[in-house]
Amino acid sequence: MTEDLAAESWGSTHITIKTFSYKWTIINFHFSLEGLSEAISSPVFSSEANDRRKWCLKLYQNGFDEESRDYLSVYLALLSCPKSPTWAKFQFWILDENGEKRANVESQNVKGFLPYQHWGFKKFIPREFLLSQAQWLLPDGRLTLFCKVSMGQDVISLSRQTSVIKIPRCSLTDELGALWENSLFTDCCLLVSGQEFRAHKAILAARSPVFRAMFQHDMEERRKNRVEIKDLEPQVFKEMMGFIYTGKAPNLHTMATGVLAAADRYGLEGLKVMCEDALCRDLCVENASHTLILADLHSAEQLKMQALDFITLHASEISETLGWKVLVDFHPHLLAEALHALESAQKPFLESPLKRLKR
């Protein structure tokens, strides 16, 4: 904190949030779709036994108004509360026959609920789509809705006086970084593409299980205090070493692919996750297939899931790219995983891309 922003006292205000969920199953729902027109209300519920706020869900099978008559409309209604208004956000899902969440909708902002006021979605899901997916979404004629509510509770304010003694910011990472940058008190040499870099065995061993094994066991690296690193660009190596000494990697946006391979090779799990995040942010139609291959090669599971989800959403465009052709020709197991992800999505607009990808 800079000196001009320092304060002799400070305060904080904490708005506590209460989150709870409710599952509502309507048995013989197909009967109401065929004949009943009025709204259906769920049993009354609350977040816990002693909560005086009472809620219910409302479902309109033929829409809330003329505009939404071809949709199911669903609402969260507040029936009573000790003080008004109650501020809350909410989400709705349909649970399919396997209990998986489908047709997710979420309020875009916090809503203020007064007694007997309701908020929700008048175009929750098209009736035609629901009927076409009845095997999955209406098993045995039942409709199961799942609602998650996050509501504001108490507002707590705290005031504190700062200590007379000002504790300085921890500069450990800066100081360790300086040891690396200035090659101070080094005791080993790392040879990368003909370039020599001086480093510290203790720090390398503390941060990387691979380096630790080199210096701990009776290996050539331990005897000579010299490590030859092959198949690694010097710039990538410097980024990896910067992370080892400081926990930071500021240039991942330009070299995440190479650094991911280095992090995987030397067991740097924190750096590996940072690379996954950078590559996720850079996902696009042109690189999605290559990113999936890369994630599989280096066991980057979070990145792999994101790449599969992206391919599922953009299947038609991705199927025309060179990267997809490489995946089809040389990585059949990944092709199978991508097709499985598409089939699991159970979305009608993916049927055409799925047929094209199976060719």
C-alpha cells in the first residue's frame, strides 16, 4: 500500500448471503399439458425450519401471457417475510431422468421481493421442445424443477484502528527473484540450447519434484552440479524459472503452449494450471482442436474439459478447420471423446454438426 493511501483506521461491511435450493416434482405433468390451463403452485417452503420467509414456485403450462403461450413460464414467489423487501437471485433447472441439470436459466441481477410478488422467466422452455425431449425431461410423465436461491441476510459493519507499528509488505518473492536475475550465490549450472544459466539447487529442489530427484539421488546432475535441458526454448525456460523463484509468469499470453509442456515435464502443478487458464482464455474455432490435443498430451484435465465444451458449442465451424482434420487422422481417441460430448449435450441444433463430424 502506498503511503498516501495508508489510513489510521478502517472499517468493513459484510452482507451475509444465504443460499438454499428446492426440488419440485409434478407427477402426471403430461396430463396438465394436455388439459389444464391455470397455473400450478408448489408446496410452501423456506430456507430452513425457523426461517419466517415463505416461498413457493409457480408454473404456467401455457405461458404467462399471449407472448409466451408456446412456452412454460416459471416463477419464484415470496408469500411472507418479516421485513421487506427481500433481495435475492435465483436459478431454475429441469432435472432429467438421470438427475442431471438441463435448461438452466438464471436471473441477471438481484431482485427485490415484496410479499405476494413473484419474479421469474415467462419463456423458460418451449413446450414443443419439452415434448420432443419427453423421454429425457419427462420420465414417466413427471416434470422435476430445481430452484436455487441466494438471498441477502444481515448487514454487519466492523470498525478497526490500525496498529501503531506498520508492518511492511512481504518482499520475499522480489528478493528470491533478484537471486535468479543477478545469479547471486548460485551453486549449479543449467545448460539450455547452448546458453548457461546459474541457479540454486535448494530452490529448484524445493519447487520441482523432478529437480529434487536429480539432486537427491546419485545422478550425474548431482555429481557435476550441471543440468542439461533439451528441447526447451530459452525464453520458455526463463518464464519457467521466473515462476520457480517468484510464483509469477507474466508472459503466458504469448508462450502458454511451450510453458505448459515445461511445467508438465518438471512437475510444476501451479504453473501448469496458470497455463491452462491462459489457453482457455485464448480458445477459438481455429485452435480448439490443437488445444484439445495439447491438453490430452500433458494431462491438463481442466483445459481438456473446456476445449471439449468449446468444440461442442462450435462443432459446425470447427469441423471445417485443418486442426480438426489432424485430430481425426491422428488422434482417434480424442475424436471419440468429442463425439461423446456432442451426443451427451442432447441439443437439437447440434444434430447436423454431429452427423458431419462422424463422416
